[in-house]
Amino acid sequence: MEKKCNLTNSLPHFTDSQIKVPGAGEDSCYYKGNKVAVGIPCYNEEVTIREVIENVRKYIPFAQIYVFDNNSSDNTYKIAMEALCNYPTDKGRDCLRGGVLRVKNQGKGNVVLRFFADIEADLYVLIDGDSTYDCASIKKNDRQSIR
């Protein structure tokens, strides 16, 4: 029987004052000895966020994924939670490390501040939630960023 992801318990739900980093110390979020975190700022991206998460998992499968919902009025938060729960981890846990974080202060700059201030990693990748950028290009450029 396939286990279902419990959206209310499996992934963290954060506000600006409650940021926590799950999965610290997990071997599978490292690449060439570097812990990798992907931040995805979103504002009303329900149409594209699932595709962006799937592409990140395809091209950067070792990364922790953090979706930053910046006061979306659509279903961005819910769809991001569901998309993250569709991927098992290497350790057999039901849901992918990372999470969907709500950032109340409007603006991409506030999301970027939260990403760098609250998520611990050696390498940070920032990808917009509107599918503007091709995730495949990240893998092509890894030789430049990781030495």
C-alpha cells in the first residue's frame, strides 16, 4: 500500500518568526560535499509552481527545496505542498526535505532575505516560481560554482 503524504504534518509550515530548517545533516542533500538549497519565490504562481518543483527535482535531485509564498491569493501554497509531497526522499521518508514557507512582508527582496537568513546551506540556488528560467542550465553550470 502506498503511503500518503500528510500535508499538515510532513512539511513545515512557517511564518517569518517560525522558520526552522528540517533535514539538517541528511547526506542526500549534499553535492560534492556541499549542502544545496533551492529557494523558489512565489506570488500567485499556481499555474507554474508544480512544473518548477518537478524540474528542480529532475535537474537538482540532491537539493533541499524551499518554496517561499509571498502572500499569494491563489492556490500556490497548496499546490507547492502537494508537489513537494509527491517525491520520496532517499531515506524512505514520505516527503521531500524542504518546505513551503510563508513570507508576510511583500516583495521578492524580502523573500531573498528570508532565504539567506533562515536556510543553512553551502550553495544557494534561486529560481523564480513562474518558470522563467530553465533548470537544466543549473546542472550545466555546476562546474563553475562547485570546485
